[in-house]
Amino acid sequence: MFVMNPRRRKLLLNTIFIVIGSAAATALLLKAFSENLLYFYSPMQIKNGEAPTTRSFRIGGLVVDGSVKRNQDSLAVSFDLTDTVENVTVVYEGILPDLFREGQGIVANGTLDQDGVFTATEVLAKHDENYMPPEVAAALEEAGATIPTNHLREQKE
């Protein structure tokens, strides 16, 4: 029978405790990280049922002309977002960015309800007339839309 002296036993127990503690801390960090990721979905992906209905994500596209409806009694606004193939209705309550307008490329963070309406918690508009968020440009290209060349910029900038 193998007998361990008290000093070695204490060292072994401390080592096991450190390994288990490190593994638990790593598991908790990875879980928190994965829960806070915001994946990007285009209107076409949402209509195809690829977007989650249980967690937040990002949606991007162009604001459809004539679709912006503002509530006169509050800061609530609704509008349609398109990738030129499919449209998704977005509702938002808050102050929209100064650069928000119809025909504009935007990205919004929020959740999708059971009716397919996207409830935004944040709306981000492009920062100048020559820039389109890379996610929006990629979604529009995937949908087969032609993007004006003044909206594309090298990724290195």
C-alpha cells in the first residue's frame, strides 16, 4: 500500500484545487463571452428562419423609402429594413442618430419577436456618405444587390 507523507498530500490537494478552480473560472468566462456575442443577420436570413428568437443579435440593411413611421406622442419609431430581397420591420423607442434617414444603411441591435418584428435597443447609422458598415455591404452583396462603389471602402482604413 502506498502511503503519502502529509507534506506531499497537501501539495497534491493544492494542485488539484488550483486545476479545478482554473477550469471552473475558464468555463464561466467562456459561457459569459458566448452569451454576450452579437451575431449579425440580414433580413433574408431572418425571413429564412436563421435568426434566433431567444437572444439579441444585430440586423443590418437599408431603410426602405417611405417606411418610417413616428409616434407623435413618444420617441417610438418603426421602419422597414431591406437587403433588397426581403424586408423586416424594426421598432425602436429612443432618439435616432442624426444621420438616420430613408435609403440609409444602418445596423441595429435587439431581439426578434414571434411575429418577425425586430425590437431594437440601439440603432447605428453610417458616419458619412461614403461608408457602409461591412456587415451591411456583405449582406447586400449576398442578396445580389448592386452597391454603389462610393459605399465601399477598403477594410484596412
